[in-house]
Amino acid sequence: MIGEIAARNVRVLPARADANVVRIWAALRVMSPDGLPIYDQSTRYPGAFAATCHSGVTRAGAHAMALAPAILASTLPDSLAAFSARRFAAPGTVA
């Protein structure tokens, strides 16, 4: 994977071919098990919210428009309940 990324970089900017790479860092693009976003409020820390999805950067505007008013009101609307992280809790456990 890293080799593919390096090769792509050299194709885009050939001068990078002579670069001495000392350290590589990568961010993970987290995706939920079902591929859908997670919109949730912490039960342990009221007022702390999660808004995650694979395309969080490109979907930031949609997140902001849908979630900002709800976060300001300190509650998520029932229409977002299906996106709670609690959907991943094992049967018989408390999420």
C-alpha cells in the first residue's frame, strides 16, 4: 500500500523520486461495520456528541447543517436514532 502511494506521488511530481523518506504517517479513515454514519450523544458525558462516517470531510457540510442545531439544543432528533452507535451493542448488553 505505501509503495503504491509513493509510486503515485512520483508520477504526479517526478522530483519526489529522489526524496529521502524518513518517516511515514497516515490517518485512518474509519468506517462503521455497516458502512453508515454514527450520530450519537454520549450517555456518560452529556453534551459530547459523535458525528462520524467514512466521508466525513466531504460530508462536513451535511453534518453541520443537520447536526449543529441539534447539538446546540443538546439533543439529537428522533430521526437520527437509527444512526446511534447503540445499534452495534451485543444483544443483552448495555451500550
